[in-house]
Amino acid sequence: MENEIRQQIDALRSDILSALAAAPDAAALEEVRLKYFSKNGLIAPVMEKVGSAPKELRPVLGRLVNEFKATVNPAFEERKNAFAAAAETAGIDATLPGRPVPVGSLHPIYAARDRAIGIFRRLGFALADGPDIETEHYNFDALNTPKDHPARNEGDTFYLADRALRHGLSKDDASAAKEGRLLLRTQTSPVQIRVLEQLAASGKQPPVRIVAPGRCYRRDEIDATHGIAFHQMEGLVVDEGVSLADLKGTLELFFRELLGEDLKFRFRPHFFPFTEPSFEVDASRPGNQVKGREWLEICGCGMVHPKVLANAGIDPERYTGFAFGFGIERIAMMVHQVNDLRLFGENDVRLLSQLSPKV
Ligand code: DAH
């Protein structure tokens, strides 16, 4: 009996191993499983025989069965795994497009700034900048702003209490007194003074032709066209014989290039302490209304006040200049037809991804 069972088990093992080796695919493997391994398969009756064999044969037969299982079960699993892996590889379609990976892009405010810089560069302007933390001297006094000008109010300007921040701005107490209190600059115009002072200090003379983009701060009421932290771009041209015609020509060329040929302008007389005469530029474009108004103020400008030139050490008898400053948020509003600048600050990627050029 022992021999008979041993032979049956051996025969079964070699049948199963050759059937497994011969199975060409998963379907054939399934047939092998049903034929041998299932409840009604060919292994079951042999196991039954072992189960009903006389007690004294059980240890020997048990060992045979264990050896048998240790051979055929792993052989079956191996084939099964091989077919599964093959099926997975076969499922890859190399012609499918890749999954998109979201890529960040420049914020619309900075994209607008960079476009503006690009246009001015082509017109021969250089880049300049100055600190966000300024002094009363640069932000107001040197720009010919009267001591009682309303913009100096604590209700309009952020003043800083920390004298430690003065570090690097002035060397000693005397110049600190001259420079006045520290504040967050309310405009980029102080860069005009810094640029002209540096020029005079390095023994050079005009021509000067710069633009200075940067962040500005005001204690304003926040609404669709005002923020408390915003961006401006300052422009300054100083040379012999610079005229109002140069100012108008430069700004019209710039804004048309930036915002389109169909842009309409008007130069409205205005007042700024650091220019004389001074103007505000309003722009209008068909279909682009903010707060229901046709005209949007986009720029302040004028001929540099002789006192400003003199304050910075430039001879106003010999040189004249023009200056301008505009809000970059307002420009971005026109570029993107967005009618509320607060949207730019919310950092909602659904909006930003529609407005930003992909880089
Ligand atoms: N600094 C002014 C402002 O923030 C804008 C401005 C007006 C700048 C006239 C200028 C200028 O350079 O000439 O409202």
C-alpha cells in the first residue's frame, strides 16, 4: 500500500510539473488548477487515501505528502505570478500622454512688472532700486514735500519705532536727525533722490535714465483699487534739454506697447510736490471698466522740480528732467481685465493659473 501511494504521488507530481511547464497562459494555468488543485481535482483522492491508510503508515505517508506539497504548490504560485507580471507589463501603453505635473508660474503682478521693465529696457532705461524702509528725508523732504503735507500723517503712513532698523541707513546721530523718522516708503519716488545722489557722489553728471520697481505701503482704506501694500514703478530721466514732449512721448509709447494700440489717454493737470508741472495720466480701453468708471488713473508724472534736482546735488540751471510713477497692480488689472486688485492678493491658484503666463 505504501508503495502504491508513493507511486501515485510521484506520478501526480510529474504530471502536475509538466502541465505547469506546458501552460502557455493564465487561462491554461487555470485549467491546470481545476484539474489537479481544486476540490474535485486529482490531488484530493490521493490525499483521501493517505488519510484512510493504516495508522502505522501515516508518518511515512505524511512526509511524502509534505514533500509533494512543497514542490507543486510553489511551482504553481511561481507560474501564476509570472503570468500576472506579464499581464501588467502588457497593460502599459507607451503611446499614452504623460500625466500632467502642475508647474508654478510668475505671479501676474510680477509678470506685468517684468513686461514693463522689458519695454523700458528697449527704450534705454537702466534698473535702479531703493529700500522698503525709508526715512522721512528720502520719502518726503528731499522730494520737496511740505512739512504739513497730509501724506505725512500717521494715519496715512506707516512709521517705524525701532531705531535698530536704522542700522545701515545712516552712520551717525547727526545724519539720523537729518533723515528723520523711519517709515515704510509710501512711493518709489525716493529712489529718484538716491539715484541722483549716487550720481553726484561718484562725480558723474546726467544723463540719467532709470526705472525703479518696488513695493510701497500706505495706511489706505482697502478697496477695489487700493491696497496697503502694493507695487509701483518709478521712472526718471534727467539730461540737458529734456522737455514735456519727451515725457508725453515716452509714456504714450510705453503704455500703448504694454496695454494695446486701442488705449486712450488723457493727461490731467495735477499736483505733486516733486514735479512742476505735474499730471495724472488716465487710461481707458473699450470694454474695460473698473468701479463702473471709464477712465482709470494709471500714472502720476511731471517735470522734475528744480528743488529736487538741487536737493540731490544736480545743477537745475543746466539739467531738466521728467519723472513718473505708476501702480503695477493697476496695470495688471488692465492687462488681465480684472476689476478688483484684491483678487491678486488672495493667491487663489484657480485665478492665478488663468492669469499668469506659463514659464
Ligand atoms: N509718487 C507718486 C504717487 O505715489 C507718483 C508720481 C507722481 C511719481 C509724479 C512721479 C511723479 O515720479 O513725477 O502717487
